[in-house]
Amino acid sequence: MDYERWRKKKSKALKDGDLAQLIVCCKELAECNVFHEKYHDALEEYKEMERAAEAMHSEMDVARANRMIGEMYCEMGEFDKAISHQQRHLDIARNQNDKVEQQRALATLGRTYFMMADFVREGDYQKKTAALGEAKQYFTESLAMCEQLTDSMVGSKQRMEMRARLFLNLGLVHDDEGHVDSAIDYINKAVFICKKVDLWEDLFKAYIGLGCTYNKNGMKKDAISTFDKAVSVAERLSSKVVSLCEVLSHKAEALLDLPDFRGARQALLRAYKLNCPSSAMKKEIEKKLRIVAAMCETEVKLTDLAPEGQEAERKKLYESLGDMASELRNFEVALTYYTLMLQCVEKCGDDSKALIECYVSLAQTYKDAKQYKKAVEYFRKEVALEKGNHEESCKTYLNIAELYHLMGKDSNAMEAYKAAKSNAESCDNRRLMKTVLCNMVQHFKELCEFQEAEKIQREMNGLEFGESSDEEDDEDPDKSASGFGTHINLDDLSDPEMNSQDGEVNSKVSRTRAKPRSNIHKKNELGETPLHRAAITGNLALATKLLDQGHSVDVRDYSGWTPLHEAANHGFYEIVEILLKKGAAVNDRGGSECNGVTPLLDAASCGHFEIMDLLLQHKASPLMKNNDGCSILDLMSEWKMYAERQDGRLDDDTLAKYEAMYSRLQQILERAGYKSSQKRSDATTPVKGNPNLRRTTTRNVLYEEDDYDFNVRIPATEMDDEGSSYSSKSLTKNNHRGAGASEYESAMRAIRFRSKDHMGSSSLIVEPKIPALIPAGESVGDDWLEEDVVRPIKKRKTSEFLGEPQRRRKSDGSPRPHQSPKPSQLEALFPDSSNDEIDWSLVSDLTSSNSVNNLADKSSPSTSGTCSNKLKVMNLCRRKELPLTTGGLSQEKIGRSEFDIPPNEPRLVSSSSSMTCIRILVEGKLLLVPVPSNND
């Protein structure tokens, strides 16, 4: 064991008087204690490390020891002591001018103040705000100090790690301050840096922070998606089990908020099966799983009740769901079920006792949810029904007084205290009277009315109390956690969906015949197995053969879709049926790119009513929602609206099937306490014509910045699109263009600033969100690659006249401009010619850009090579030509240095050092013909 090994080394160091080794041993022993959460023992080791460092006169070791001592005090909640030691760390680092330690000291102080803000007593907003302000200031100073560090001080990757952690911490501080947009921006910067330099541990923490921020602010879809990405990262970590348990617990909370109890149960069950090594986390997971499993059972009981009647039983089940949701501190869901409970009681008639139970539950839950005004409303309704029950009325008025105090309404609070005192006197309960008077004394002291406080104190001192304990009444209420799910054996819980979470081969498939030589699970570029393709194309014979050969039922493609998803999406009833008989996971929520779509929701989005009925017969849950919070009724309504918008009114047969299924599911959802929210018209765009919603695939997701390295990169190839496209899984045209443009800009920016550090840029590239399902009419199948690169016109290697090469300058790469040469330049080119032999105006006219353009317009479209060869033949054949300048034709002398004859062609040797070129129009084609000079 490491602890024993370091303890022996420490003993030897003490014996030998080796202070340097002693410092190392104390540090290692302290870290072992921290790992096992033994902070007091770790604190003693760090103090001994400090003493050894002081004996060595090692200032920086003393500073580091103080930093760690401060962190131990911080873990124990003693923040003043922590800040004192960490401030000493900072002072020493500044005296030593050690910028690296200064950066760490500032970051540590920021973390301590941030933790202090979390420990502030509820209601003390001023102290919490001050602590958050200090944390933000220290984190900002640490970030500025980080910018001053160079590669010689600290490695580039370590500097990026520092920056990522600071951005994450700043994001969390801004989130606590209520600045949601800036919080998300900071955390996204941390995510970007972590991806760039492969900081997996920090990337996991950033995803957790980002997901919690989304969930806290009601962005459930983004929260669940982010937690799914965190799951992918957790698979890479050395602390894989603990990390997976943590993120699955967070995901379950987000799913409970939808609410989707079955989905939360799946996440918690997976975490429980991992057998978390952290005892505290394992206990918390077990508690949550037990409650959520009981909630799933209660939901099933609700759906089994008749649509009408049985209100007493329904009220009891609603109350149970509300109590369990409150135990999970999911107050929004609890309020929903308590409200349904109240409606059931009101239907049964005027039962005062039952109404009081409902009002108390609602009032207490509103109080826990910090909706104080609504809590006061229901407490007052309770008091109105209590009538002669002075004891309960006294307790209720105490609650009302506390709520008014939290709302800052002191006068109303005092009136409530007086009413509570009056009821305590009426019921002659001295202990209750003492409680009322104590609260009044405290209230007067806070208002600085000390005379009134002393008066109430004297009155309280004059009371005589019996021998019974004051704690007798206070211990009774806390019994809610004792009975939820105690009858459930967690080890007996199972979920088929859990067996295929990672897309691995499911071990529960039926194997009637084994063929080890055949690779039946071979995947294509989309991650689709042969069974996926059979489900997509409706090949029943192939699907049956594959299943008989032992093909996995719940295998996933690269986007997370199973064969059952594909068959339900494409409407192949027989294939759905055979997959269900083989034990396919009927409530599978798909992978991280599937938006929580189950096969039933998939079929509902496409209007496949027969398949929906079949899935319901095999225990598919109609209560599950996708990550957008859309229920099955929402998706059906959207399908109907879209179909009618595209094709007009539905035919009678389809409409009848739709109404029957909708009515059936509506009754089930209403019995379970769900209401259909037909408010989404564009959240999920349903079908078109043949109502198959096509899915996005990995090749489309490759353009998403957030999916950095966690989707397999498979090259897209064009494939046959007969009958059906791949499980569609492709982008809409506009989205594809946006993603491509953003990707191009990102790539160009990366190339341009490769050597520059621009991680701190305030604007990050946000890729477009890609929906899990898109309309079939907008699916491009495998023809997804757009011809957005214009094929350039092949440039001519030589000019249309005289075969002059169009080269580029080596200096700047720009084309050679057509300029009129000066006479002095032409004299150098024609040393054998006198000035009177050359008509400079004609030469200038010939070499001007306009002349060149005119020649190009009038010349033959034939290739330059052909034209050049013809000119060479004419040059050999025509040694003597009559002067044609009398006809008004221009002429030019061109030196041999202007020719660039390819090396594979024979060089033509002229008999003179210069020649004359004339223009001749032959059959509508303008030719430039070289002729010998007059000297020849």
C-alpha cells in the first residue's frame, strides 16, 4: 500500500535528518489522506511539511505548504483560517517574484471564496454576493497572471490547462450570480481549450459544469446532450467508474425535470450497476434509484386505473408521487402532483381533512421552492379550515410569519407572530408558547427593538415547563425518507436498454446457429450493421436470417440508432415484430445524437399507428419524452399539422387511426398526470409525403464543434438510393451550408493563427444545432456532398500568339503584365537593327493590353500548342516573303530571348539575330506569321 510505503520512508527521513525527503514524504502521505477524505490527518501532514520547509529555509516550500493547509481548512469549512494561510502563500510568491506560484495562489483564493459563497446561510444574500465578488476578482487576476507566463516558466499545455480551469471557474461564478449567458460563454471557452490540447479530466469537469448550468436555467435538452458528451469523456478517464456515476446521476436529475421517470431510472440503474467505489456517492445513487423505481411503479398503477371514478385511490397515488418528488427535491414535479391530488379531493366533495392535507403539502413545497407568496396563500387556506384546532393554527401562523420575514415584510410577520401567540394561549401548550416567544425575541432583535425583545424575554422566563422533552414534537415530521421504495430489491432491477448503452454486442440475443467465420456485425461507413440495413430497406428475409445467425438485436450505429428505431421509423411492421420477439429494447432512448427518441416516439413522429400499437403491446412506455420535453401527443399533433400543411386533409382511414390512437394515449397520459402541450410547431419538423423522418448521421455530425473526437470519422461515399436512403440521417440543405461555411471559417482561422495563442477570444464558433429527426423530403440520403467548389478553367500555358509562355514572377506570384517596352529596351533586344527600321508606334500598339485583348477575342479557339506548331512549320517553309507592310499591316521585331521552347522539342535556329512578325487574316482567323528580316 502506498500509505505504508511512504510512512516507512518518512520514518527513515526523520531518523536520518533528511529534511528534503521528509517534505516529499509528508506531501505524499497528505495526498493519500485526502483521497480517503481524512482531512484532519492530511492537515497534520501538511503542517509538518511546513515546519520542515522552515527548517530548510525554503521559502517556496513554505508557501506551497501553506496553500495546501488552506485547502484542508477549506474542505473542513473553516474559511477564515483557509484564507489566512493562502494569503501567506500569495505574499511569499510575490516576494520571490514567482509568477507561476502567484497564479496558483490567486486561483486558490478564488476557489476558497467560491466555496464560501456556497456555505453562506440561506437568506444572507449580501455575504454571498460579497464572496462571489471576491472569487471573481481573484480568478480574473489569476487569468491575467496566466497571460504573463512564458514557455520557459511553464509548458504550453500546462498553461492551457490553467486557462481552461480559470474559464470554468469564472463560468460557475457567473452562473451563481445569475449571469447565464456569460457563464455559458466562459465554460464553452474552457471546453474549447480542453478539446484542443486533450485535457480529458478538465473537459469532463467542464461538461459537468455546463450541463448543470443548462439544467439549472431550464435548458433541459442542452443539459441532457451535454451530460451525454460527458459520459463519452468519462469512458477515457482513469477514474472511469466514479466519473460515470457522477454524470449519470446528473443526467437522471435532468430527466426527472422533464419529467421522464423511466429515462431517469435507466440512468440511475446503470450507475448503480457500476458499483461506485465512493461510499457517499453509492449511497446517494441507491437512495435516488429506489425512489425513482417506486415512482415508475406508481405511474403504472395510475395508468391502470379506470378513466373515471376511483378518485380516492388516484388521490393517494398522486400524493405518493408528490412526496417522492419532494424527497428528490424536485419541487416543480411535486407541485404538479399535489395540484392533481387537490383536484381529486375537490371532485370527491368537501372533505376538510383531505383539503388540509393538500394545502399543507402545497404550501410547504412552495416554501421549499422559494415561491413564498404562493406558500402564504395555501397556509392561509389551511388556517381557514382549522377552525377550533388552535395548536395547528399556531404552527401554521409560525410558518406564515417566517415566510413574511423571508419576504422582508416585517410588519406582516409581527401580526402572524401575535396570531400564533394567541392560539398558543388558547390551547394552553407551554412548549408551543415558548417556541412562539423565542421567535418573537429574535425578530425584535433583528429589528433593533431591544426593549420589546427584553419584554418578551421576561415573559418567556416566567413560564413554567413540564419535564417532557422539548424535542418531542420536532423529531416527528422527518419520516418521509423512511418508506419510499423499501420493498424494491435493487439487485433484481434490470433494463434491456442498459445492455446496449455503448453500442456493444448484446449478450442476451438468441443464438440458434453459430457461424464464427461470418462477420455478421460488420459496419458500413455510417456504423450500420446488416441488420440496420435490413430494417431500413424492409428486407424481412435478411433480418430473419441475421437474427437466426446470432446478430445482436440492440446494436447501435455511429449516431446511436438501433435496428428497432430504424424499422419503426421506416414503417416495417413485420421487422418490428420479429425484433420485439427477439427481445429488442423497446424503450431505448438512442445515443447522444438521438435526442432521447424512443422507438415509440419515432413511430409517432412518422404516423405509423399500427407499429405504435404493436410497441405498446410490448410494454413501450407512452409516458417517456424526448430531450426537448415533447410527449408522444405533442409529436403526433405535429405530424398531423405538417401532413395537412403539405398534402391537404388526411384521408378518412388515416384520420380515423390517428384520432383513435390519440384518444387512447391521451387517456393514459391524463391518468398519469400529464397534459398535452400543443405549443411546439417547429421544435420537431415531422413528415412530408411519405412521413418518414430521416435521422442525422455521424457524417453530418462531423461538422459539429461540440462532438470533437467522440464520433468516429468515417468518409462519406456515394451509395445507391433505391427505395430508401440511409436511415436519413442527413442535414437539411440550409443547415449543411451553414455547417460547411462555419467549418471552413474555423479551418482558415486555425491555419492563419497557428502560431498565435487565441484561446481567450471572446467569440467562439457556435455550430448549428442538428436535429435528431428531419423531414424525409429534405433528406439527401447518400448524395450529401455538395459541388460547392467551382472547377477552375484550365489556363493556357502559352499565349495565342507566338507561343509566348504566360509565366508567373517568382517574386510575388502575380501574372506578368502586358507593358509597352521602352525604345531603349527594344534596342537591347534588336542589336543588329537600326532605329529607322522599327516603327515604334506600331510596336507600342501591338504590345498594348488592348491589342492583346483584341487578338485574344479574334483568335482561334484551338489550343495554343497547335497554333505554335503551325507557326514553326511556316517559319521553316517561308524563307522569302513579299513585304506586306504596304497594306497597312503592323510589324514588330521580337528577339529570340522572348521564346521559351520546351526542352522536348527541337530548337529552331534562325539565320539572323532578329525576325519580323506580321498579322494575317486567313478564313476569319488572325495569325501572326514570323518573316525573315530584310537583311536576309
